Amino acid sequence: MTLPASTLSASAASAARATLQRVRRAPGRSADVVARQFITKNRRVAFGLSLTVIIIAVASVEWPAWWISPGVMILPILGGGLLLWPRALRILFGVVAAGLVYDGVYGKAGIGIIATIVITAIYADVLANTRGKLGTRGRRADRMMIELRDRIRVQGNLPDLGDGWGSASILRPAGGSSFGGDFVVSHSDGKNLEVALVDVSGKGMDAATRALLLSGAFGGVLGSVPPDQFLPACNAYLRRSMSDEGFVTAVHLSVDLATGEYVLSSAGHPPAVHFDANTGLWRVSQARGIVLGVMPDLSVAPTVPETGTLRRGDAIAMYTDGLVEAPGQDIDEGIGRLLGEAERMVLSGFRPGAPALVTAMQHSVGSNDDCALVLIWRTT
């Protein structure tokens, strides 16, 4: 059966229009495909760095060596270590390798330059993998760590105790690090003060991650339970969540800011010391207890708290073992030296004397451990 000529003409015209429309849409579809390929910042950055590497490789051959060298590829490699996910970074490494081969063929890339670039690439790969595990790129991880450090420092500040009272808190992590295994948590409602000094087993960054977690947990417990239940509650938390990750020592002080009456409880912590202004002497506290995280229930080995009253001029100092423990020496010797330094602190004043005491004790014992001191005193 033969179709009429008019029908064939209409069909041909329709096909021509459809083809023309497809041709017109082709650039738009191509643009959409390209846009989808560069939809993420990671891909856009990877493309830009790869293009930079290609330009460097070609320019190193075409331009004089004193203008540009293949060694400049180190810059985009370092940029990739900071900004790219590991997979995209390794694609960039492939582009760098091709560029080095190109420059090597023309005698522009020597063994020294290639070795330097390889070492830089290894460093960038480690950097990218570390940040990939954190789920961050660029300097976000650094900003996060800085923020955590600042939060820990703020948390270590004691609340304003009002007229008639003074306080000081000094935290010095091992090795000059910003993080350590010692931390302070405190709470005051204007009538009562609760403060706890905690020492996580280990030192420096090894203990810092546990200390960071526990500082938030213990800070939430403090003031939420009766003072005599603080250490048992902390022990229960440790047993639930971190029973296989070492022990924790702590000392807890509760003070009635109106009367000066206090209760001091210890969980395996070095004994606090109490200054009696009437006698002018420092006395070692008798508060005792077992370390946290060892016993399922502290009622099996209950703590022995100390009670007393802070009068005008009196003070209580709590500290961590980094201030008094020295290799090959008994801890009692360190406590004796601490009491000697504390007597000098009374003469210079508690507030300026507290940092000086910590510095003197660190030099005295040659401490390479985290050090902390919390001092509470009454002025009226």
C-alpha cells in the first residue's frame, strides 16, 4: 500500500522538527550532565586542583625553570590533603603522576623533586584519611578541637562564690597539651558549693578523650543528686559504660557558703589538705574511699568522708597525683613537699600563690603527668 505524497511530506517535516528540537536541547542536556558531575564541592575542588597540576606540568616544560618548577605541584597536593576526601585525593595523585611523567620525559623533573612530591603526597594522604574518619575537611577539625578545648577550660572555672569566699582552679595537662586527663566540675546555687576534681587514668592526649566524655557526664550528675550520692552515681555510670577502660579517682567537696560547714569525700584520690588559720598549720584530710570504676557498688566498700567547718582564713586544697608523685619516691614525700609550698602560699596570698605552688611542685617532682589544683578559702 502506497501512502499519499502529502502524508509523507507531513511525516518528514515532523521528523525534521523533532531532530531540530533534539539538536537544540543537546547543549542544555550536556550542561546538565556537567552540572551533575560538579554538584558537590569536593568534585569542584578536585577538578580545580587537577587543572592546576596540569597547568604546572605543562608550564614547567614550556617556561624557563627559574619561572616555574614541577615542585610547585606540592601546593595543590597539600591543598588536596586539607580539602578533599581520600578517594578524590587519590585521583588527584594520578593526575600528579601523569604530570611528573610528562615533565620527566622532557628532563624537567629530577629524582629529588619526584621524591619530595611523593613524600608530600604520603603526608597529604594521611591527613585526608584522618579528617575523613572525623567527617571533616579543611580546618573544621581544628576549629572543633579548639572549641572543645575552650569548653573544657570554661568548665574548669569555678562559679562566683560571693562575698567572703575565694577560689582558684589550675589545670596543666602533660607536655603542654591543651587536653589532659584531669578535669574540674562545679555547681553552686548561691547557698551551697559542690566541686569535684577528677583524674582519669593515663595522661595527656591518651586520657583526654575519656576525660572529655566524663566531664560532661559528671558535670550533669553534680547538683542533680544529693552530695553524698555523687561519687556512687559516678561509679555506676563508669560501670555501665566504661568498665574495661581503666579507673578514675575523684575528690568531692560540698560547702555550705553560709556556715562554712563542709563534707569532703574521696574515691582513691590523693588526700586533700586543710589550712587552719587559728593554728597556721596545714593538715592532711582523712577522707578515704575506693577508686571509681572498680567495684560494681560503692556500698560494698563505702567511702569515709570528712566533715568540718571552714572559718575565716581557712582553706582547702585538692590536687591530683601529678603534683606529688615522682618516679622512685613515696607519695608521702611529695605530700610533704606540697605542704611546705602551701605554707609559702599562705604568706603570698592564696590567689597569686596557687599558680606558683603548681609551678614549684612540677619542678620539684619533675612531673611529666597532668597536674591540677583546686583551692577554696574563706575570707570573712
